[in-house]
Amino acid sequence: MRPIHPDADDSSIAIGARLRSARTAQGMSLSQVAATSGLSKGFLSRLERDETSPSVATLVQLCQVLSLPVGALFEEPDVQLVQWADAPRINLGGVGADERMLSPRGQEQLQVLRSELEPGAHGGSELYTISCEVEVLHVVAGAVEVRFADRTVLVGAGDALTMPGREPHTWRVAGDERAVAIWVLAPAPWSGSA
């Protein structure tokens, strides 16, 4: 008995956007890639729009020009959904705060936290730092005051404050209303696995 091979999938793999992204990330124009690869600008444009299918040799050639591993064009992107109900609760030392980590555990490039803050909630009376390069506070609802050694900044609903994570600061909810805040820390100061 002969083994039966599965049928080929009729859906094509869209690699055009990945090629375009690699090209633009390197600041290369279509003309530059065309000149370096020996392919026409029109062919490259159609390829980036997934209107034509290249040969394996052409893909290898383009990947060499773009310093891109050929396999990267076919890898599944690492897409992860963290639902609010499943987001791990964390405690960063704030008072009156329900804080959850919305970025996946183990994500090292950045960390996203959502804080639901009661009236009067605060980050403590002492200034503190976070072990990251950049910290962004985006206030979704209510208002949050961020206190630094030399000033206080009011961040209202819809506003975002960007600061160095290692800058000593603390925060408190301004006014008598609840607040909701999103914190983005880059790179992630901890993996959240503990």
C-alpha cells in the first residue's frame, strides 16, 4: 500500500508585507533593492503586494539583499492574547490599586500594566524608581498626579506622561473619582513569573 500524501493547501502564504517591512526597516527604497538584486522595480512592487509569486532562487536572493533569514518569511508571528479575566494580579506597592499585567509572562521588550485605582489610591509617600529605561503612564479615566523631586505633573483622562523609569517619582489619584491607568515599561523590569 502506498502512503497517501496530504493535499497542498490552496491558500498562498502572504510574504509581501514581511519583505516590505524588512526593506523599510533598513531604509532601503524599491530602487535600491532592485539595483542590488537585479530584479525590476515593478516585479518587487507586485511581490510586496502579494500579486506575484517568486521562485525559491528569487526569495533567497532577496533575503540575502535584505539580510533576512529565508525562514523568517514563513514563521508564524508570536501573537498572544491576554484576557482581562486571566491577567495576573500584581502588587507594586500601591495602595487602593487593582493592578494586572496585560503583557504575556516572559515578554522582555516591554510590560503593560493596567491599574484600576480607588479615590485616594497612591504609590506611597516615598519616591521610588522602576528598573526600566522608559515608563509611560496613560490615564484612561480620572486623573493621576505624578510627583517628582522637583515638581508635580497632573495627567488627565486621555493624557500620557513619558519619563525615564529610573527617575524617582510617586503618584496619587487626583480628586474624588476612581481612575484607570495603563503603565508601559520598556524593557520589562521583571518577567511576572514569580
